[in-house]
Amino acid sequence: MLELFLTNPTELQLRTVDALPSPKGDEIKIKTSYGGICGSDVSVYRGKLPHATYPLRPGHELVGTVIEAGPQASYPVGTRVVILPNTFCGECDLCLKGHTNICRHKKSLGVNSNGGFSEEFVISSKFALSLPDDLPDEKAVLIEPLAVVVHAFKKVNITKGTSVAIVGSGNEGMLASALAYYLGAHVTAIDINPKKLEIIKSIGDINAVYPSDIHDETFDVVIEAAGVRSSVEQGIELVKPGGAMVLIGMTPEANIPVIQLVRKELTLLGTIIYNFPSDYQQTIEYLQDPNLNISPIVSKIVPLTEYQSAYESALSGDYGKIVFKF
Ligand SMILES: [Zn+2]
Ligand SMILES: [Zn+2]
């Protein structure tokens, strides 16, 4: 079978390896149908993610069909599934409180354990969720990245009429714009790249602007999805008194104007991935509704053999989601 393999940062190859052994215990073997390239795949490729380990098979936004099942597997052969690429132990104090997203023993597929940019892979069926028949694979490949936004939005109240600013229009920022718009919010999306702003505008009636276009306006909720210091610092300025900023981006550090935070009674919230399966289930419900317009966010669907151009597009930062079709 074919798999992508990263020997070291930037040393990416497509190689042929032996067929995988049969699944054991609760494992399932999956024939991959679609796999999305994430911002973190780009960071792993560049060697910019501190907890990444090499050599590594990348890829974690994965959808496919069970083609072989171990004796204790939760799903029979033929089930279409989406993967949970961040494992959890289910036993540590944080898991027992329901915070599987911050499990003390978490492993991340495609970051510090082998991912699934391969024609087939084997995984515990604990880390898979079956898909409803009315959700096609090409939409289901967005479950994992959209679940990050669904989880983040649970920290605040975004509803009809809420004013929301989304700082950064990468994949997560675009998905956040689409979901906030779907929920009836007045959405302002901010990015420095005009190509990204064009994509955002095709989602719906969203105010897509450069950072310098924002002057005195403030917002009930700010979502920081750029992961750069300046956008965190601008983001705080954009929060209305009594409002909140949710941070999805991973900025190592930024200046927090504490007196402003105190006097305006602002709330800053960190958020990481999602809880499983609740956030995945909620995300599937959203994706089943055709009123959630996410189709402009998928910029390219390319075969695995064209991995070089797919990675180049993702690295350029000029596109929405780039998806492999296996
Ligand atoms: Zn991802
Ligand atoms: Zn745990």
C-alpha cells in the first residue's frame, strides 16, 4: 500500500510498504477515503511543532470504511467512520472529569504517533465514530477540524445577533466564520491575506477585512485563530466591555494589558481540540444541515500521488482546506 512518510522535517515522500497486519482486539482496519491537510500538518512538515516526533506518517483528519475488524471491535466491516486522532486513556483524573481533550496521556496521530495519510491504517475502534448515511465522506472529512470550533464556541454564547470577530482566516478561522454565521451572529473575519478574505466572502454575508480596517469597533466575542502575537494583542482591544476572547491559535506568548482586562471585566478563554464523542456528534448534526455553508472552505481535492502540489498549496497559505482523495 501507499503511504506518505516524513523522515525529518521537510523530507516528505510517498512510499510503498507491506500490507498491514490484521487488526487485533478492539482494532479496526480502515480503507481511507479522504484526509484533510491541517495547519498542524504544515507545522509538523516545517518542524515547527515542539511535540512532533520523527520519522512519522502524517495525517489526522481522516474518514474511511472499516475493511477488517478485530474480535472486540465496536464496528463491523463496511461501517463508514471518522477518526478521533487524539487518544485519551479514560482513566486519569482529567478523563474522569470528562476532559478527554486534555488527557494526561494523550497521543496525537500524525504529530507524535503515526497518522493516516495512507491507503489503509489500523486503529482502536474506541477512536472512531460511525457516520450517518446522509453525511457523505467529502463533508465528513471536516468533522475533526470543525469539532475544534464547536468545542471553542461552547465556552461562550454565540447566537442570533451576537457580534463576533474572528481574527485569522486559516482553516479553523474559516470554519469559525461559517459556523458563527450559521448561528445568526454578525461576523467580522480578519486576515492579512486578500485571497482568504475572498473565500470568507463567498460563505455568506460576512464582513471580511484587513486588521487595519478595524478602528473603534468592538465585539461581544472575539475568536483568536491566527496564532500570532499581534493578533492576540489586537484581539484583546476588540473585545467589548464584559465580553470574551476565545483563543484557538497557539501563540507562545503575548502582552496582556491586565488593567484593561480588569476594568472592562473581560474573559480570556483557552480551548484545545474537542471532547469525544459529544463534540463530534454535535459537529455531525451541524454538517447534516445544508444551511451551514462550508463548501467554499474546501479549496482543492487532490489524489495522494499529487502530495507535493497538495503540500505546496497548504504551505502557501493562500487556500482554504486541501483534501486528499485516496
Ligand atoms: Zn487538524
Ligand atoms: Zn486520560
